[in-house]
Amino acid sequence: MRVKLWGVRGSLPTPLSPAHLRERIEWVIGEFERRKKSWQTFKTADFVADLPAHVSGGYGGNTACAEVTHAKSRLIIDAGSGIRAFSENVLTTSPQTSEFHIYFTHFHWDHVIGLPFFAPIYMKNKIVNCYAVHDNLEAALRTIFRKPNFPVPYEVVENQLRIHRLEPRQPAKIGGFTLTPYQLDHPDPCWGARIEAGGKSLAWAVDTECTRITHEELGEDAKLYTNSDLLVFDAQYSFDEALEKINWGHASGPIGIDLAMRESVKRVIFMHHDPAASDDTIRAAEEQTRVYYDEILRARKQAGLKTPELDWHFAHEGETIQL
Amino acid sequence: MSLKVHITTEGSDVTIAFEGILDETSRLPELSEPVKGELRLDLEKLTLINSMGIHKWITWMRHRTNMQGSMVLVNCRPVVINQINILRGFLPDYARVDSFFVPYSCENCGFDEKLLLKRGVEYDDQRQVQFATEKACPSCGGVLGLDIMHDRYFKFMNRKSA
């Protein structure tokens, strides 16, 4: 299984502003000059490769969209603004693809705003299957394709769309995947998903505050997480911010670390970065999570508890994870 | 080990001693009446705190804001100090740390011990700390040094509440 993240920002598409770009260029040039003096053999490529990832590329500004592939099967999770780049890519690299599958976790703007820019929905020879647990999936899609929200009416795309309602906590076959929706803790009903194929499992848990925090409180929804190979988790806020933003529906890195350790998850990717956060701010939240992770491992060891080592980081737009 | 809580009352002061692990399964005590004197939270036997436990702790502390007296944390182990430093909120503005441990270890023989620093003795409200950062190892006679990164460990003292 392979997961490509086309959009990792939360709530609102967040392009890098001209002022931030200028500030970053100035910083990089300053760093270049500083290091050039101290390196005996200096290569520009080495310098660029050595820059922190949040400086050389940033975390990305497009909202939630992931492409999950296994063998010849492909599944899209959410249609945030990241789906536009996926649309361009797939029509270039696999123009013969005739059928697509999109799972919607919920219909907040940041998870559907890219759909009108997903070109296959306008192509008569394509079928786009849309899946969700919600009863109002079709109504939600119709709302997007309605003036004044968007000039193209739903009737133009209707023939290409297939609407599928999924049952909560019941596995469904989508291509070569088995997808089981589990409920997340978000202000509006939001359904994460456990996606399985080829003996690997992906737990998609973005847009969750984890207000049900113990294994028992999660009940049946704990199965979303347990023993998954990859957990994609919500870290919109730093730990301190999350403590202030009660019932905003989002979590933080340290909570994801503890959840993953308890549920024997192997790997965690954190996303849904706050649109109000600069790359430096997200980097600081990632660093806070790193310090917390190191400390909790040390504390668990001292307390005589298991010290499950996790592979984790904060997501960057465009990255691919191979399971 | 789940969290155990021991409550003792002396006049209008209440001491709550915590023992074990503070995590998402922990049950924090309800007090039947507001504390009119000093509420002392003794953390000497708290062995581990995770982020979910801190969530619970902070919610619990917020409910203590209607208390009439003061709140102090005593006998804070390094695990507590580390979490105070990493994750804000564990120590609210209206509480203060009245005593905490600093760990020492001997690089030569591995011996370790902790020293309790007390407000009014080793440190004051101006955040001046005075204590020996090195001493003779009672096990091998070598050097017993601080087993912490000094600036990072004492960062919490710069907080308003510390």
C-alpha cells in the first residue's frame, strides 16, 4: 500500500504569502553566506539538501486529500484543495483511468472545496464514485455545485457521479481495498476510516479531538487504531493550543503519540496543520512533540513500562509513504 | 500501576498525595467542599504522566479555581518537572512549586540520587537557586553531577506561577 498526501493543511487553503516567501529567501541567503565561509568544499546542492525541510519546502498549504494505492486500485480520501494537483497528475500520468473512488470523511469546506476542480467529474467517459457514511452525501455535493457557490450546476456532473452510502463500522469493498468507517470526535459527524489491502492497514483519523480518550470510551471505534501500520492523525494545534480550544474538533502531536503507543500503531503521520500557523510555528509544534516523545519514552522506561518506539513525523504536502 | 490518591486534612489545609501513573484512565479526586486554607499536591510518588493524563489534570485543576486558599505543588519528581517544562498548563498561574527534586548521577559508577530543593531554602521568589551542582559520589568517591540539562530543567522557574 502506498499513501500520497496531496493536501495536509487544515480548515483553509494556506498559500505562502509574498512577505513570508521574501523573508524565507532572505534567511536562506544569509544562511548560505554564513555556511559558505565555514565549509572548505562547498556545493550548492549540499547546502539545499541540508536545509531544514520546513524551510526548503514548507509543510504545504493545500487542504486534506490523500491518494491511497495498492496494486491497480486507487482510493482518494477527501476532496480538499489538494485534489486539484492530483487531478492534473492523474490525467497526465494515467489518462486511461476511467473510474475513481473518493471517500468523504465529512463535508466541511476544507474537505470538499477541491471537488469542482477535479477534472474527471466533467469528462463523459469517467465515473467518479463518492462514498460517505452520511445520509446527506448527495445533498452535500449538490450544494457545492449550486450558484452562488459555484457556477457549474450539479446536473453537468451528475452523470459521472455515483453516490454510495456506507454503513458505520461495517467493512466495504472498494476496488482492492476494504474500508471500514469509524467515528471521530469532531463538531459535525466525521468518519475516519481503516483501509486495508495486501496485509497492510491505514488508520485515517484526521479531524478528531479525541474527546473519547480511553480505549473503553472509544468502544467499537478503537478498532480504527489498534495495530495499524500507519495512523494519519490530527495535529492542528500545539499541545498548549489544544488545551485552550476545547470542542474545536482537533488534537495535537503528544495526544497522537500516546494514542499510538497504547494502540500498538507502528507509524504516525500528523497533518491538518493550522492555517494560522507559519511553517516555523508548525515546526515548533513538531519539535514540542519530539521532546515529549523522547521524555515519555524515558519516563516509561524508568517506570518499568514497555517503550514502544514509533516512527512519526509531521506531514509535508506531496510526500509519499510506502507501507 | 493506576493512580492512587491519599487525602489528609489539617485544619483548613488539605494535602492530596498522588501515587502511580497519571494517564487517561486516572480518576482524580472530588473535594466535597472548597479548600479554605492551602491545598498541597504532593507528587513525590507520581511515577509517570502522559499527555492524556495532563488533559485530565488540567481539567481537574480548572475546577479547583473556586478554592479560597492557595495551591502548591510539593516534592515534584523530575518526571513532573520535565512535563511542566514541555507542556504548558500542567502548572496554572495560580499555583506554585514549593519543592522539587533534582537528580544526580555518577558517570564513573552509575550511582544516582535526588536532592529536594525547597522554596525559601535553596530558591526564592526571585528565582535564584543555590545548591551544589557537583558533589562527591558516596559510592565510589568520584564526581556526582547533575543528571539534567540545567537551563532546560529550570525553565519552569521563569513562569509566573513557579
